Amino acid sequence: MSKKKKQDDDVKSADLARFGQDSTGQYLTTDQGLRINDDQNSLKAGVRGSTLLEDFIQLEKITHFDHERIPERVVHARGAGAHGYFQVYESQARLTKAGFLQDPSLKTPVFARFSTVAGSRGSSDLARDVRGFAVKFYTKEGNYDLVGNNMPVFFIQDAVKFPDLIHAVKPEPHHEIPQAATAHDTFWDFISLMPESTHMVLWIMSDRAIPRSLRMMEGFGVHTFRFINAEGKSRFVKFHWKPLLGVHSVVWSEALEISGKDPDFQRRDLWESIENGDFPEWEFGIQIVEEEDENKFDFDLLDPTKLIPEELVPVQRIGKMVLNRNPQNYFAETEQVAFHPGHLVPGIDFTNDPLLQGRLFSYTDTQLTRLGGPNFHEIPINRSVAPVNNNQREGHMRQTINTGRVSYSPNTLGGGCPMQAAADISGFVSYPEKIDAQKVRGKSEKFFDHFSQASLFFNSQADWEQEHIVKAFQFELGKVEAPSVCERMVGMLAQVDKTLAGRVAAGLGIAVPAKLQLPLNRSVPADANPEDYQPKPARKSVGTSPALSMSSKPSEGIRTRKIAILAADGVDETALAAMKKALTAAGANCRVVAPRGGMLRGAGGTEIKVDHSLATTGSVLFDAVYIPGGTRSVATLGREADALHFISQAYKHCKTIAASGEGRGLVSPFTGNQGRNGDGEQFPGIILGPDRSIEKIAEDFIGAISRHRHWKREMKSEASG
């Protein structure tokens, strides 16, 4: 040991001793020094009961966490939003009395906000991350906020662990690195000690974490809620958003390049689509479980780390959301919008999901800091379209000028107003759930099955999807410096699928542990049963679920897809115009990409506007590439390194490539001059036209683009590589 390092260590030890600290032997305490017995579970009325407001330990922890960042959101800081409307297909009165789900002719105004979770406002859209999917319904009964994500499950089962999760995923506090990324020690240290996170981690390592577009991702309410009808009958419900453009993603190497080419890629895509009139649409789906069936599943409906397989409870599509107007001012609308899962309307209520219960406190507490005080509901984007009458007065930034002398209830001086509303005139009444339980910190037995649904998810993926998950784990864990964390995480994956663990371990150059034994760290309750914190045997109510794989999603055509037409002076303008006409008729957006900006001159003298120069764009920003003929044009492109890279990258990322005339020569390095249509086993997704009309090439091109990617090409190149 060097003399300087020894001196540094001595100083550090002296400082720790001076402040009464030591790196070992510490007990977890509140901010007041009270030793905490259980930091894993919130205080509940029974193991499946509601979280109690008297849980001062959780309130202190979450309050501190909520106020750690100002004024930027602690999570979901980087977002994009849009206005639109929701319309139900037919009355849902049998299930719920919620007014906006009754009348098919009613268009309920909405504002939707999409976001990444971990990064700051200045991070990239293409980070590997969960995407927030929050919708504010401006209903006649008050605002209803459906606060969700693009994944149906979450990392943790109890809100008391939320600050720990975010502290682990955020940049490491000693050097504020890395930004908007999970590939670092603190995140994987935490995850490898939290078996309940395993299911969510499989989703995060899948391509669901890098969507092609905000318009092409699903949304989920995550939690189990209640529907209550006019007769007081309650049913459990899970909420879904199904994009009408289909569910599509990019690949990781492509995401990295997009972050360099255009870090605003997804936000720009949403904005431009709405400006172009290509309005994003989602169908609203529900999964209904009758109260008497609550306990019939192998998993617990109150567990936010579990989903209900669609094979067990199909999703009913009951309405549609259309986003048709961009914000006029980003800060005033998208940045200041305040969502809250506790903003309900009659007919929708909570369950005792312990993660949801904690969020009910956290969201309001956060808005108080972020938006300056208790009057954030008066900011225009947050205002209810229903009348607001109550006795809340004053406070920072109050805008309503209340008149009269009365600001209390009950009263006679104000005629008893504002008065309480009866249930039959849309007065909100909490569902009278019967509770008969002891006040405890704990969770129900089914909450301890952490691996069954993680296995279900992995086994339901196509070969190419599994390969991407393996590579994602290899990349992420390859960035971790602590060997013990990698070994523990691989051991966790072995509980999901031994082949998965083996493939990840091989990429890391380590062995799969013979047995996973999680250490009982000091945050585990002192009187805990050690077995409660060890993996449990997986249950299999469903072997595979096609709904969990993007490969099983139906083709939705090529509407709004972005197609690059690669050209230079001397291009065959007849072929270019014919292809552009066919693609535009199919709903695609075509852009001419050339070595320079300005105008091109075709072989016949026609002037053609250039939309992008090769210096300002890349194939990663497009869904497919077409290369028309023209001897001079193709010769110019063949001498341009950027043009050849453009084509090569499109091939590498399994995108559809079409070429006609002399343009086929630029694709020959991948095909050996052999033409194949998009269904070809040898060259899938390569459309060449030596003996076909441009109309036939366009028809095959459109059919191939609708498949999104041609993954056999990727698997073939890996096998041959």
C-alpha cells in the first residue's frame, strides 16, 4: 500500500470515528435515530389490508424522497404530451357507474403524457427504461388520472421500497454517473437482493424498454383497481392501452445511434405525427375479475409484480383514445401537468395493493414541492371541467377569488353550502370493503413467488426476443464492477431459466452459482424468518402466453412509417415518383435522402426536393430504405461512405430494403446480385426488381415493411459470424 493511500485511509477512518460512524455494524434508523425493525413492508391492516396513515416510518421516508429534487420531477422528468379525446364503444353500466364510460356519443377530453423514468430532462429518449403512460380524463364528474407505464408490472411490491429503488437506479451519488442508465453497480446490487424485481427486470431487458415510437407501445395501469356499478357491485379490473399501429421496438445498437443522431427522436416523432394529421390511437382494454374469484389464481391480484395472463382473463377492448392536438407551450402544459392515482371518479376505486397505497400519499406530496404549493390544481392544464367548490382557501399562488364570509363546514351562514353530495348524484363513496385483521408489517404468502411469471415472460418470447434479452443482460452486467453482484444476479436468473442464466454467464466469463443464497442484509427485519427471503419454487398456471411476445402481434400495415429514398443527381425520377406514390397511398411518410441538401436533378431533367442530407440523418431514423436506379445516381452513392453505411446499417438492423434498376448494385454485397422477395428464407426483407415492374416491387416492399423487422436475417448473421 502506498504511503499516500494509507494516509487517506487513516483520515477517512478518523472522520468516521469523529462522527460516530462505521462502515459495519450500523442499524437502520429514522431521521430521529429510532431503530427500524422492518424496512421492507409498510404498516397494514392485515397482510392483505390497506396501508395505514399512521405508518410514520414510511411517511418520513417517502416525504424526504419526494422533496429531493426541485423543480424537476424526481422520476419521469423527461416527457412528451398531447391533447385528445376518449370515446367508449358501448355503455359499461353493468361494470361501473363512471360517467365517461356510459355514453358512446360522448368524447371526453384527455391529456396524455409519456416519459422515461430514470433520466433527467436532458437525457435521451432512447435510454433503456420504463416509459410512463399517464392519461388525465377531464370528465363531467371531475378529473380522473390513469397513471401507468408501458410495462404491466413493477420492480417492487411495497411503496416503502420506492425511494431505495430510485436511489439505486439514479446516477451514483459520489460522481453522478451514469445518466439515464441502469448499467451500473448500485442498481444491480439492489436488484440482485430483491427477488421480487426479477419479473420486471426481464421486461426491462427486453425490447419493450426501447420502443420504436411512443405511438407504438402498450400502456398498463399496473395496479389492480375496482370497478363499482350503480348497485354497489364491485369487481377487480386491470387497465390496458393497445396501440392501433401495433407494438414495435428498435434494437439496442440502433438505440445507441439514435441517441447520437437525434436524442429527441420519440418526442419529435409524436409531435410531427400529430402535426401531420397522423393521430396516435390506442384502444382501452380491461381485464375483469369477479370478487368471488379473487383468490383463485396462483398469484395475488394485489401484487404489482404480477400480471394476469390474457389466456386466463382476456382483455376486453371497450373504447378508444385519439391524440389530435399538440401542446401550445411545453412548460405550461406538459411540464406542469400533475397526475395522481388518487384522482378518481365515482365507479372506480382502489384496492389494497401496497405499492398503490403508498403512491396515494407520494404524488400529492411531490406536487407540493414541484409546483409550489397546494394550489397546483388551478394551473390551467390541471383544472377540472367540473365545478370546484370547497372550503380550501389561500396558499401559495392562489388564483380563485372566493367570495362570502364562510369557509367552513357545517355552516348556516352560507346556507349549508358547499354541501355533501349523495351517492345517487355522483357523490364519491369509497367501496365498503370489510377489514378484520391485525395491524402488521408483512405480505401474503403468494407475494413470495418471485420467479413464476418471470419464467412465463421469458418462455413466451420468440427466439430473437430471447437473444436480445440475453445480450441486454450481458451488456448491463458487463458494466458492473463488483463480481459478487454479477454472480448473485446470474444466480437469480437461474431461478427463471437455467439456459438464460448459462448464456448470460458465458458472456460475462463467470460460472452459474450452484445455489442462490441471498444474504440477509441489515435492512431485513431482525426477527424475520430467513426462508421468507430465499427463492421459492415457481408455480406454472400458464406455460406460455403469446400476448407477452411482440412477435405474435398482428401486422398493422405501414401507416406513418418513415421510408428513406436514397438518391443523387441522375436518379430515375419515374421509379422514384411511382414508389413514393405507392408508399404514400399506403400511409407511409417518404423522405428523399441525398449526399447534399437542396434540389436533385433526375435523369430526365426533373427537379426533386431533398428532405435530408446524409450528413444530417441516418438509417436508424427510418423504418425502411428504397434505392431507385439511375446510372449516375447509383455511381455517386457508391462513392459516398455515408450512403454505403446508411444501407449497411439498415441491413444490420433487419429493416426492409428495396432497390430497382441500377440501385440493385448497392444491395449486392448482401445478396450476391440474387433477387428475393420479402418472404425469402435466404435474404428476408430484401426486395429487388430485375424482372418486375415498379408497381410489383412497391407491393412487395409494402408487405415486407408491415412485418416491421426481418429477424431471421439477424439470427443468420449471428450463426455465420
